[in-house]
Amino acid sequence: MSTATTQPEEVNENKEMIAQMVRDFCAKEIEPNKMKWDESQEFPIETFRKMGELGLLGVLVPQEYGGAGFGYHEYVTAIIELSKVDGSIGLSMAAHNSLCTGHILQHGSQEQKKKYLPKLATGEWIGAWGLTEPNTGSDAGNMKTVAEKDGDEWVLNGAKNFITHGNSGNVAVVIARTGEAGKSRNASAFIVERTNPGFKQGRKEDKLGMRASETSEMIFEDCRIPSENLIGEVGQGFVQALKVLDGGRISIAALGCGIAEGALEAAIAYSKEREQFGKPISAFQGISFKIADMAMKVEAAKLLTYQSAELKNQGKDVNRESAMAKLYSSEIAVEVANDGVQIFGGYGYTKDYPAEKYYRDAKLCTIGEGTSEIQKVVIARTLLNQ
């Protein structure tokens, strides 16, 4: 199995700088509003655009395209710090960077990069990425959304669901079938702008958690797309998507780390304040041992995640490592958030305290960008096919 190298001092300095910047931003812009957004399911677009001004929506985008020009260590750090405060904002930031922007960055033409990346990296435009459909989740090869060539345009028909920023996105990368269902290399990737005729908003999901991150349908009815908006060649859509998802799994791993760390910090603070039988509950072994286990899981998840980030920076194959990081981080996020609720006791079940939100937000990490079961398929396949 591949192993990561020690991070250079410059990377560590960048990580600390970004961590402090995100903490300051969260304290001012996110912490005071997160429960209001959660209750109303409001996606805070203007706050999101402010993140673009800080470079958080183009962390991996080279400076020549208006981005921050950082690597995956800095990117992971930013997601963790955001998600410690509000997982839904961390999720939106991760989806914007890794999926829509990341797809164009990794597979787009020079002309496509010049046209779209500066707007995405600065937050002028918000990005979406469409693969999942109502009846095809992991079985994407049988998708119903199709694209047919018509002169100098492609005509797109179908629907995508569970799409982050599906309604608010100014531009989306959409994977559509261009060949027979069930056949290999039967899909292609397209850049679709909100103003393209036939691109319509769909139903917004009413979710358990991550409620300030918009999740909705994208509907295409004879949506006409210029030929130059095809990404790469016809039939490369799934190949591109799988490579994009390798990096996306690192994002979700970081998201899980942040939620778990936020739940841990809240539990520690509460355990020191809450008194029973004349002393803080942190003095009881049942609580202190639980906190020790939570902390160990968080550190292990972060190590796996940063290892994947290092390998990604080196340009190495991260298929297995990113799946491991995503699987472990998402599962421990649920475990740690659950333990956090338990430490808060009855108050952990109320919205007056932070534990219940971490609990609700954590579950998505085990589902989005490939379920835990799919991660095990990926890991096992890479091990058994060596």
C-alpha cells in the first residue's frame, strides 16, 4: 500500500494560515447564522460568495485561472475547519471545488478552463455536478438522461437528483448517456449553463441534515448545448467522473473529519461544565474514556485523509486510499457524533445545544459520493485484483 511523505514546512505554514482564516470567517459569518439556515433550509448564497472572495471556492485552481493555487493539504484543512462549525457549508464548499470546478480543471479544454474557472474560483458563479438520477445511483451505466447530437449542438433530455446547488448553480457539469444503456463508454460530460434553453429547476429535497446545503433536481427538456461544451471526447464521461470522484472522496473524508472534530470539541467543553454529584462529568471514567475513544478515531481519520491528500498532490493513484479515508472518516463521524449526543444527555437531543446538529449532519457522509458499501467494493477490488 502506498504511504505518504512528511509534509514540507511551507505546507504546514499554509495549513495554519488557512485554518486561522477559516476560523475567523466562521466566527463572524457562519456561527451566528447556522441554526437559522438549518431551520429554514436556506442556502446562504451571499455568504458563499464571500468565501469565493477569500479563495475558498478555488483552492485547487491555479492562479492563472483566478484560483488560490494550493494543493490538497490546504484544501482538506479548509473543509475540516468549515465543517467543525457547519457541515452543510463544508459540504457545499467541497462539492463546488471537487466536482464541478474539479471536473473542468482536470478534464476541460484550455478554452473551457479560461471561460469557466475564473468565475467559479472567485464565487461569481456557483457550480453543480450531475451524475445521480432518481433510479440510478451507483448503477450509473443505466442512466436515463441522454444527449443526442443535432448539428452544432447537443440536445439533452432527462433529470438528475440529489444535486448540490441543483437550483442555485450558475453552471453544471452533467454526465449524460450518449450510447446504449449498459454498454461501456456510453456516457459523456457536458458543461451546461443555467441560461441554456431547457435547463429547468426541480424539486428541492427536505433533508435530515446538511440543511443549509441546497440539494435538488436538475431537469433537462430539449436543453440545447453548444458542441464546444462537450468535455473531452464522446464516451469519456464515466472515466472522467470516476477520476473526479477519487478527489471527491477526499473532500467527503475531510468533511467527516471536521464534523467529528466539531462534535468532539463540543462534548469536551460540555463535559467540563456539566456537574453531577458535585463534580464535572469529565471526572467520571465513563465519560473520559468515551472522549478518549472519540479523539483517537478523529486523529486516525485525519491521518488517512491527509495521506490521501499527499498522494493526490504527488499525482499518484488514490483510488484505494481515498476510498479508505472516505469510508473510515464518514463512519467515525457518525460514531463520534452519536457519542457526543450521549455525553450531552437530554440536552443532546435538543436544538439548544450543538450535539444534535452534528449527529444529523454526519450521516450524509456515509451516503454521498459513494455509499460506505460502495467504498468497500472499491477497496476490495483494488486489493484482490493486484
